[in-house]
Amino acid sequence: MSEKEAALSSHVVVFLLFLIFVAGRGITGLDEKEVVVKLKHFLQSNNPIYYGRYAGWNESDPSPCWWSGVTCNDDGLVTGIDLSNSSISGTMFVGFSNLTELEHLDLSENTIEGGLPPDLNECGGLRYLNLSHNLLDGEVNLTGLVNLRVVDLTSNRFEGEIRANFPAMCANLVLLNISANNLAGEIAGSFDECPNLQYLDLSTNKFTGEIWKGFAKLREFSVAENNLTGEILLETFPSNCALEFLDLSSNNLVGDLPDSIANCSNLAFLNLWNNRLAGAIPAGIGELSKLRSLFLGSNGFDRKIPEKLLNCKELVFLDLSKNNFGGEIQGIFGRFVTLRLLSLHENGYIGGIESSGVLKLPELFRLDLSCNNFSGDLPVEIAAMPKIKYLMLAYNDFSGSIPSEFGSIVGLQALDLSYNRLTGRIPPELGKLRSLLWLMLANNRLSGEIPPEIGNCSSLLWVNLVGNRISGRIPREITRMGRDPNPTFQANRREIIVAGSDNCLSMKQWLPMKYQDLSFINTVLTPKLCQAIWNKIWKGYGIIPICMDSTSQVRTLTISGYMQLTENLLSGEVPPEIGKMQFLSILHLGDNQLSGRLPAEIASLPLFDIDVSNNLFIGQIPSEISLLQCLSRLDLSTNNFSGELPTSLNHLSELNQFNVSYNPLLSGVVPATGQISTFGSDSFMGDPLISYSSYSFYNSYYPPPSSFDDSSVVRRGTSRRTVAFWIPFIVSFLVFGVASFVLCLRIRTPVFIVNRILTIENFVTRSGDHRS
């Protein structure tokens, strides 16, 4: 063979090999496309209504590499699937193992349920796995995924012990987050064979036993909200401690905190809140020069605060609440000049707060001194705090008036002075607070009228004036409050805030937790959950679905406000301008002396809770209320409403708390079917002109199980005003009866029967009372 023929032959061979390679590439690419198309069909079959981004995958494309959420390598092989927050429900797709080069899989923030499919263990090349915020359950078995570097399984329903699974797959693991599950057992020894592990979050599970002593080699470690026991020993923090973030809060740890904590020289965040630690606060904390957040609250530490803590020049968040220090507030707190948050609630302090110097801290934006025994006048010096935004002085023994100087705290967003002995009027100067979101003055002895200037508070969404002696009319101007809170929320969204333990306390005080759509929060409150919810509220994001269009049942997670004016001496009519308060979802006006007609304009608001009980309202119940398709609670009891009960109320399908008792002039028939028929006779007590259909009459004697808490809705008794209303009728009956008997014995006297007049029984709970 000539050289020319040999060269030609070699070119042919190379060309054929090239064709074979290309053909092989084409076959492989086609196989991978088939897998991803099967994934699309699987997701569409499980989610026939709400599609995610996968719905836009064009099956006529030659390759899936251009599809949203799909990434490929240079060879056209799928290396990543990201379908996070894609409205996926049902079980997890079986077939990811057919994507031979898959390295990245993110299915987080969906509602995927069931266990992990066995074939997931065959994805040997997987480096990143995020299945957080789903409904997955069963055991965490990932033993085949030996190349994993990042695993996030947060907020699922996984259970069982982890010791049997993780040592086999964590040789390359750098980050592991399995928080907020139902995992149990001891953690000691489970991660000893994870040489590269730096970030470990085991919080909010059911782990038991003592602290794992190997965690000091980590950079971040959280085992908060578990059931760990035992002491924190001296050797827990070795000389080579690399920790930057340590959270051991909400466990059952006991004993002293050792001075060896000083070995963790890079520590920036230390949270030991809510344990049973005691003894002296170690001076070694003062050697942590990078420490920014220190939470030692809800323990039993000694009252003396070490001077060396002042060496923490970067400390901005300090929480020493619930340690029962007693006595006067320690003066050392006024020397932590870098602090932005100081939480000292529930410490049994007495006396005043001026001498401590905390009111002169230049950077302080959040001060919580609530639930103590401080007394005397409110210090005017508060008005000079340059950066204060959140001021919580509730549940103390302050007296005197609210200083008018408080109106000059231009950046103030929350003012909570509830449950004190404050007197006098609400200063109109508070109307200058354009950033104010919360005004909490409940259960004091305030008097006078509501200042119209409050309507100038354009951000004000949450107002609680319950349980005072405020009189006069509800000013029309107040309906302008909260008209534009967005500038305040936008400013908050630009800040990153590490909140303190007072989040849960504030939520219990500031949110109407007894309302059914919020009551679930109260049953599962944990510090982590409180912080997550608080961050949403503080930045203007909703936490429960609200019908922003009052005539529609379409709900959105939009911020909603309330106006709680219960248990005062308010009189006159409710201004119809109230219909302009478009952020108002809860309206509580009960136990006042309000009169006139209930304005129909309230039907233009996104209300889900209305309480106007125990007032002097007259006229018909506005039929427009039936337009409030998301209305859940309606209490119109103990008034003088008249006319027929609007039949349109029967269409309020969301209504589960309803009371029109003690409106003697209210007439009509309780329907046999529909929403109103689901309520027992307690909802119509003291309404003699209300009759029942045969079905409802039966229910009046044998009411079905109540769908609401009658302690917060039904008033089992009659107010003095209602008794007074009945007296003329009773006297007239007696006079007429005697006269009829004398003048004409043969005429049968109509019998006006009063079954019973009950004594006054106040609500067992008031919606405005948020004591924790």
C-alpha cells in the first residue's frame, strides 16, 4: 500500500470513529431527553391544575438543555434539575438515576410527599441535593450518595435515627441541614467520619443525649430546639475551636457555662437561650472579639454581668431576658455603646430605667423591658434616643401620662405601653409618627378622646386601645391611618436583622392569637418560627391568606391590619369613612356606647373578623355584610338591631363564629339549610322575634356540636341595657293582664312569656387581651 493510500485509509478510520462517537452522543442525548420528558409528564399528571416552570418545556426541541430549570455540561448531558417552588405535589419522581451526569437536584419549596425513592441512591454523581420545605417522610437513607457536598432536607417529616445512615455518605459532605423534622436518637458519633463537614443544622427535631463533643471543628453548628441534656464541659471547646456560629438554645442543658468558650475566637453568634444553665456568666466571653450576637436569656445566670464583656466591641445583639435578676436594672448595660438590640424582659426589675444609662445608647433600635416591675413616670429621655424603632415597655407598673415628647421619635415603628397604669389622654403629637406600624396602649387608664391626629400616621396598621376609659366619638380622621405603609416596609426590607427571644412575646401581645386562623401559630411557636414570621411581618409580607377583594374568595398573602377599641366609653356613630381603610381585616368595637346604624361601608373592607357587640346600634343589619366572602367571625350581639335578619348572610360560607343574641327587635326565620343553620340556639338567645324552621327549631333544643368557641363569641347573659329594654314590656304586660282580668274575665289574656333574664357574664376571654 502506498503512503497516499495509507494516509487515506487512516483518515477514513478517523472519520468512521467520529461518526460512531457522534451517533453515540446522539443516542445518549435522546435518552436523557426522554427521561426529562417523562419527568414533565409525571409532574403534569400529579399537578393537573397548577403547573410550574416545567410546563413550558417544548418537547419538539432536540435537547432539554435550553429548558428552564435544566442545566447541561459541554457534552449536552443533564447535570442539574432545579424545580424549586414549582407547585409540585404528589410523590417524588422515580428515574433521576437515569441522568448519569446529574450533580445538582433542587426540588425545594413544594409539597412533595411520601418517602425517598430507592433509585435516588443510584445517583452516585450527585453533589448538591435540596429537598427542603416539602412533606417527605420516612427514614433519611442516602447511603449511596458518597459524593454529596451539600444536603438540605429542612422542614419535612423525616423520622427515625440518623446514626445508621450518615457515616456512610458524608466523606465529602460540607453542609448538612436536616432541621425541622421528626428525627430522634443521639447525635454523638453520627458525624465523626465527616472530615469536611463545616455547616451542620440539626435544630427543631427530637434528638436526645448529651452534646456531641466533635462539633468544635465545625464553623456553624445548631442543635436548637431538641431534648439534649447534660452539662457543657470544659473540653467542649478545645484550643483549636473553629466555631463562628453556635446555637444550643431550647434544650435541657444544665450546669455552668465554661470559660473555655474563649477558645472559639472566631465566634460571632452564641445562643444558649432557654436552657437550665446557672452560675456566673463566664468572663471568657469578653475575649470573643468578633462576637456580634449573644443570647443567654431564659436561664438562671447570676445577676452580676462581667466587666470583660465590654471588650466585645462588635456586640450588637444582647439578650439576657428571663434570668430573674431582680433589683434595679444593672448599670453596666448603659456602657454597651455598640448595641442595637437589648432584650431584658421578664427579669423582675423594679424602680426606674433612667439610672442604668440604656436610654443613652447611641445605636439602640430595639429595647424590650416588658414584663418587669418598673414604676414611676415614663422617662421623657426616651424621646432623645436617636435610632430607636421598637420600644416595648408593656406589663410594668408605669404611671402618669404618655409624654407628648414621644411624638418627636420620628423613626419609631412600634410603641407598646400596654398593661401599665397610664392615665390622661393619648397625646395628639403621636400623629407625627409617620413610620409607626404598631400602637399598643391596651389595658391602661387612658381617658379623653382619640386624637384625630392619629390619622396622620400613614404607616399605622395595628392599633390596640382595648380596656381604657377613652370616650367621645371615633374621629373620621382616624380612618386615614395606615393608608400607605409601603415606604416603611421598603426601608425595612433593606435591612438584615437578627431578632431576639422577644419575638414570640411580641407576637402573642401584638397579634390576635385567639382568632382561629392565627391560633395554629400559638400552638407551634418556637424561636425559629417566631423569627421567620416576625421577619415577614416586619417587612410587610402577609402571614395568613387575606381576601383583598371583599367580594371574592380569592386569597393572597397580603399584610393586614386591625383596629381594636373594645371596652372603652366610645359613643356616637361609626364614621362611614371607615370603608376607606383598605388594610383593615379585624374590627373590634365591642363593649362601648356606640349608636346609630352600622355603616354599610364596612363591606368594602377585607374583613374576616367583626365584633361590635354590647353597644347601642339600631336599624337593620346591613345586608352588604354578606359580600364579605372571607368573613369568619361576626358578633352583633347585645344591641338594638331591628328588622329582619338578612337572608343573604346564609351565603357566608366561611362564617364559623356567629352571634346576634339579645337584639329583641330582630326578626326573621333561622333557615333550615345553609351556613346560618349550622349555628345552635346560643347564637339567637334573647331574640323573641326570631323563629326557627322545623329543622332549626329542633337544633335549638338539641344544637349540633358548636363550630366555634362560645367563650369568645356567645354572651350567656344580658347586659343591664337589655334588661332595661325589657322592663317597660314586662310592666305593660302586668298592667294589661290585671285590667283584662278585672274588666272581662272571659277574654283570654295574651301571655307574654319571659323565659329567663340572666345575669351579666363577661366574656371568658377578650380579643384585646393578649397576655402570654
